[in-house]
Amino acid sequence: MTRDEVMEALRVARAEFDARLARVPADRMTAPTPGSVHSVRDIVVHVSAYDDLIVQRLVAARHGARTSFDRDNAGWQAFNDRIWAEAAGIEPADAVSRAADVFSSLLLEVGQLTDEELNAPVGATAALDPAWLEGRAPWELIEIDAFDHYPMHYNALEGAAAV
């Protein structure tokens, strides 16, 4: 996948996420979404945490540093449990603002990569943690953790908006 394709996929999927988020009334941000124990605020913090990990990984790799995150070593469930717990202490407006900032940083970092760096751990992506990559191309993990991740929460956002 090319950088331009990754950037477009990020923008499209995130625009859909943000459009659904914008339809959720402020008074529904901390209530559990229909059929879940997690609120819209929790979902925003959760999605932002995955975006932030990508940003941190890319910044570190660009400087030749290897990262070690609980998401990669303890597993995604342990990471999610920690993020869900942390979300409870964040104001909804702060969560939304931070998510927008982190997404901007994600676009900036991905936008600096070459097609080659997205398709193999070379150049700026050579130092990416193999525990994250699991033998896949960097763009595939950006897909899994970002632009394929956002749609997983569309229904919950729609449900919260409809209540």
C-alpha cells in the first residue's frame, strides 16, 4: 500500500468516526453505549490510545529507538483493560480534543514515511518493535490499529446518538 493510500484510508475512516461522534449529545458521552459497559468517552480514549501508540512507535523508530509497550508484550486485552480504566478519569471534552490532536500527529508521522518504509521495516521503520509487527508490513499494523479499528466502534457511536 502506498503512503497516499494509507493517508486516504486514515482520513476516510476517521471522518466517519468523527461524524458519528459529533451526533452524540454531550449528556450521553459518559453513559454506557447500548449493549456495552463502555461509554462514548471510553471509546474515544481507547481509539486515541491506539493512534498514540502508532505515533510513539514511529517517532521512536525514526530516531532508531526500539519501543516496548504493554500492547505488544502483554497483549491487546491487557492494554485495553488499562485504557478503559484510565478513561474514567478523563473529561469527555478533553478526550475528544486529545483524540483530534493525536490523530493530527498520526497523519503527520505517517505522512513522513515513504512507500518503502510502509511496506517493510526499512529506513524510518527499521527500528519498529517486531512484537508489534509480527512479521507484517508497517502499513498493515496501521490498518489494524487505526483505519480498520475506527469502524469497529461506529455502531456504538450510532447507538449512543440514537438513545
